[in-house]
Amino acid sequence: MRDYQVKSIRALDRGLEVLGYLQKARTASLHDLHIATELPKSTLTRILTTLEGRGLIWQRLADGAFMASHTYLPRSPQVHDEGFLVEVAAPCLERLCQKVNWPSILAVPRLTHMEVIETNRPRSYFSHLALGPIGFRINMLRSATGRAYLAFCGEDERQAILQRLAASTDPGNHLARTPSVVEKILEETRQRGYGTRASDFGGHYEKTRRESDDHRDSIALPVWAGHEVIAAVNLTWIHKAATVDQIVKTCLPQLTQAAREISIKLETA
């Protein structure tokens, strides 16, 4: 480049420094950025607002962490990249909780369980509901989320998961050792089109509702990428506030729309 004998733009340099850090660190809070860049938080706030306005970064719903947009990473985004999945899903989850008030989580499979990778709980009217944080482990066969995923994923993947669950010594996976019961549960889930909790499931991975009750109930839908299920999204509410049938009648259309929007965005990205 020619030497133009001019000064660099300090504000632009600072913005690029913040963006570069986020691309390397993947996630960072405002405090993390303050420590890493030594810039005042007021300056960082203006930089982050500008970068977000340009679509260069985004903010995760679950914990407010800032992340570099996958659209501008050196490689093309992939549907199996969970950071990309969360980036695509977050706006859909935010719109969902604005419509139905109750919170949701987005979860992906982890061999023998589902794991929370995003939640709109902080944006929900019922934000006091303690939905599992990022990384929370969800029972595969007893939760609405796990059943929604397992019922609609590919046959080879489903059988591999069920074999691992059947071989597990974890009390929370005992259902897998009764194949006929499992198949009935999954077939009913497919016929309904959405997952529901086991009647004795109170949110704890191993314990029954009698032993540990979160006083909630859930329904869940699979998230598709083309012809493949890659995640599940749920809707959770206080079970004394409404029955499953009432929530299905009033909220399932909005949950279905959110799951469909995520899938469409993944296909068109």
C-alpha cells in the first residue's frame, strides 16, 4: 500500500481490535473486552453498538455474551456449527417469547442427552423460571426436548442413541432398557408432532417428580436443516398455570413458526 502520510483513524482501529478479539475468543462479556483491550466500558459500548448495527457481531440471549457474526468469518457457515445455529436461532427465540411470554430453550444432542445451547429466558416475561443454563444436561427419554429430537432424527442415529442409553447405568436412562415402551413413546410423539414430558419427570436428570419437582411442564419441536434434525426447541411453563392441551391450543402455532423460521434460515444461509 502506498504511504499516504496521513494518520490512521483511531476509532476505526479500536473497533477492529474489538472485532478481532471476538473472532478469536468466540465469546466475551463487556468486562472481558474491557480487560483484554483496556478500553473504557463506555467506549466499548459505543463500539459494540456500532458493530452490532452493521451485523458484524451479535449478543447471545442466555447470558448477554458478545459473539462475532458467522457471516463474516473466514469460512462459510455450516449448519452443524453450533455458534452459527445459535446466531440464527436467537432472533427467532426472542420473537417467540414476545408472542407467548413463556420461556424456551434450544438444545442439541450429546451422545446420551440433550444440552442447552441457548435460551430466551432473560427476555421472557417469566424470566424468574430457572431454565437450565448454557451447558445444562437434559434427559433424552423423559424430557419433551429429548423426545422431540429422538422421535424425528434419522433411524441410524436413533438406534445408536438408544443403544448407548440402554447400556448406561444412570438411573435416569432406565426407560431405554424397555424397547417396547420407548417405541410407543416415540411413535406417539411422531403422531402428535411434538414432544411432551414423561408424567413423572420433574426436570431432574435422574430423579422422579416426587423426588425433585421444578413445577414446570414443556412441549418441544425438532429443528430441521434440510432433511436432517439437528436440534430441538421447547416451550416451558408453570404446570399449575395451564395444561398441556391448553398450551398446545394457544402456543403451539407460535412455537411451530419459530422452529420453522430457524430451519428456513439454516437452509438459506
